[in-house]
Amino acid sequence: MGTAADALAWSLRSLDTIDNVEILLNGEKLDTRLTRHVMLHKPAGLLTAARDKKQPTVMDLLPPEYAAIGCMPVGRLDKDTTGLLLLTTDGELNHRLLAPARHVDKTYLATLDKQVGGKEVAVFASGLSLSDFEAAPADLTPLPDNQARVTIHEGKFHQVKRMFAAVEREVLTLHRETFGSLALDKALPCGQWRELTEAEASALYRDAQMEEKHG
């Protein structure tokens, strides 16, 4: 038997072609939009997955109706990585934002076991040969206290950690600050989420080089 959220999602999809429909629950108007875009401040300890039988996932932080209408993470953050995670119901947008050909930048703040300097900056700028792929040139900025900011254009499994490992640095903590044109809202506490503003959603569609969808 399906959940109430599943039933609601089915009802919304069945009404998708009908204009001016208003659904009330206990006298309150329900949000019937099928297109949703979410900014989540991911905490450590959660899997970036739709569901998992053994471990909590980022979807556990959202109301169940979001999963029911197909709101899914855009790419993945490692379990111990924190920061900006986007979720959307638009599958084409999701795919295009992750496509290497689109060159959508992602910026991370890393805390390392040792400081990086000019040598590592040059290595990152020239690209890195990892075991299973060639990492594209990346922008590396050394910061005080063994920290560094890195911007990559891909999103391979454990890519940032593997790139630092290639220059003999261990990543102690990793926090994503930006994805494309969007930066993590500094007012959004860790573990909390909000829907994107119209301007933010429009910026994502521009990053993906596609026409914006509404509804």
C-alpha cells in the first residue's frame, strides 16, 4: 500500500493538465506545484541517495511529498562532506548540470593535514592523472590554517579527496560552498533546507543552458 505522499503525488500528476485547480487539506490550500528546486545545507553523516535500507539519507530531511514527486539530489556529496546540495524534480536539468561538457563549476573549502603552496597550485592548474580518469585543470587557492579552496568542473567519485591525495595531502574536512551560479545561503543552518528563489532557479537553468520550466 502506498503512503499518503504517494497518493498526493499521483493526484497532482493527474491534475497536471487542468488549470485553476485548488486542493484543500483540513481547510488549508496545498501546494500543487510539480516543479521544485531545493537548496539543502547538508550535514555530515548522511548519504546522498534517494533511499537506503540501513543508513539515513538527505531525503530524510525533506517532507515526504518531495520524494513522492521526484525531487532528487543533483549529483552526490560524500557522507562526511557538508555544504551546498541541490535537489530538483527536473530530470533534464539534473542531467545537464552534471554533464562535463557544461563545465558547471563546484567550489569546495578543504581542511588538510598539511599546507598547500605554489607547487600544488600549478599541479592542479595543469590537470591530474588519477587511476581511472584525467582530472581537468582546477583552481586551487591556499588559505591559512591548512585550508584551501578548490574549484572543479567535474564531479567524479571522491574526486576532490583523490586530487589532494595525488599531491600527498589528506582531506580532513570538506565543505561545498558553490554549485554553478549559486552559493550556499549563509543564513541557512546546517541540516536545513529551503526552496530556491525564482532568480536562483533561473540562474541554474542558465548554467545548464536550457529553457526554464515552471509549474
